[in-house]
Amino acid sequence: MLSKLYEYIEGGFTIQKKILGASAVILGMIILLFLLVGDYYDLQKELERASAEMNPLFILMSLWAFLFGVLMEWKGLSYLLKGQFKFNWKLLIPTVILSVFVFIPNSYWVKWYGVSQDFYPNIFFLPETHMILAVLAGTMLVRSFTDNK
């Protein structure tokens, strides 16, 4: 009888931990989206002025999107916080390369390649696709350190 009561109490704490963890992840994602949208509006103002202040804003937006991608992979993140690492080198190398590309502001892509009809430079020139790739890089980073089974 006492063991069943203990199991019931233990199960209740497990459910509370899961709800608390999911709530923290959702709250973190909402905060990151709020920061991302705020920086996007500031970036649009700086683009209208054509000032040099847009590069730090662009890097900051990439960071928020990257962290959003990390939070999207919340199960893998929980495994990492528990210390359960498993390296996937085949995924880590493209993740590092994509992360480097994502944190380069789009003004540098324009300087290096100009505005052209080629597919490759244009995916890094548009802020929307740039943010999608930043989210993908964050998700891939967590997946490269966890076992997805």
C-alpha cells in the first residue's frame, strides 16, 4: 500500500517536471520571438537610413533565431543538460559550416557577390531565408550532440 502511494507521488512529480520544462521552453521561445521581431523592426529602420548599425542587429537576429532552433529541439536539449552526449560528426561538420554562413550579415554577401540571379548568394541575402537557416543550424547543433532514437 505504501509503495503504491510512493509511486503515485513520484509520478506526480514527474508530470510536474514535464509541465514545468515544457512551459519554460514555450516561454523561452515566446521571448526569443519577441526579441527577434523587435530587432527586425529596428533593422528595417536602419536599412531605410542605410547606416552601419544594421550589421550588429543582423547578427543579433541570427543569434535569436539560432537559439530558437536550439529550443525547438527541446528533448535533445534535455538530454544534453542531463549529460547524455553522443557526437554525430557527419551532422556536426555541416552544422558548423552553416552556422558560420548564418552569422555573416547580408550586407557582406551583397559586397562579395552583388545582387544577382544566382541561387547561392541570394539565400543568404534575404533576411527571411537567413533566419530560417539560422533556426535550422540551431536545431542541427543539438541533434549533432544527441542520439535521435
